[in-house]
Amino acid sequence: MGDQIHGMALIQRVMREHRRVVYPLAIAMGINVVVYAAVVYPLSQRVANIEQRDRTAEEQLQAAQRDHAQAAGTLTGKDRASTELTTFYKDVLPSDLAGARRLTQLRLSRLARESNLKFIHATYEPMLERSKTLTRLKIEMALSGSYVDMRAFIHQLETAPEFVVIDNVELGEGAEGGPLTVALHLSTYYRDTTS
């Protein structure tokens, strides 16, 4: 306890003897505390808030740039799909009913002959559907021959460059020991430009 009293007396003595220096230092220190509390600390908080807003704005900018890139990719994909669809309509599909019949009749009879199948008959019927861009040409075809030849015919038909879809295949037995018969239900499409 005596040391504490002696320490306080020493501080009081130093304050009295050096008051010209101690009081201005104490006043300067008080002013520093007030300036820090009133000016520096609020400004540091504003700077921190501005930095946070800058980070948020940067993240939003990056998200917007990703969205823009995705939208541009979608637009490019749509343009590419539109171009490919136009090419498909122009180069792959027949332009009209006569072209579709000519393309399929010649190709189907030639494929049957090359596959050693007997061409029995074929019917062609356009299927008009409202609100459709394409018109379907329904083809029903009857052939006879061996099973191996029928498989070869179907394979050649599926790999041919002409756009012909196999809707159904009905395989039937011929007379005793005779060749098999097959009924093919096929479709091709053409763009009906008359409507």
C-alpha cells in the first residue's frame, strides 16, 4: 500500500514540475481521442461500407456478364438451329408431293431389287394436318423374299440419305416353304408450300 501512495505522490510531483509539457500533451491526447471518435472512426466505417458495396457490385457485374454470355450462346444456338433447319428443308426433304413420291418410289423399288426382294405393291397417301409445317406422305409397301434379304433391305433403308421413317414392319409367313411377306409402313415428309 505504501508503494501505491508513493507512486501517486511521484505522479503528482511530475505533473506539478512539468505541467507546461504534461498539460498540452494531455490536451492533445484528448483532442486526438475526440477527433478519432468523431471523424476517423466514422470515415473508416464508411470506407468499409464502400468496399463492401464495391465487392457486391463486382459480384453483380460478374453475374450479369455470365447471364449475358448465356443469352448470347442461346441466341447463337437458336440461329444455328434455324440455319440447320433451313438446310434440312432445302437439301434433305423433298419440295412437294410429286418430289416425295418420285424420290421414294424409285429408291424403294431399287432397294427392293438390290436386296433380292419381290416388290408386290405400294400405296402413297398424303396426310394433311392443320397447323403443321410439314406434310406427311404415308407409304405402305408389300414385299416378299427371305428373312436375310428383308433385313438387308431394312438396313439399307435406314442408312440411305433419303429421309424415310420406318413406322411399322409386319412380317408374315408365305405359303408352305414359300418366301416371307413383309408389310412396311413408312413415312416421308415434304414442305407444303401451297397453303
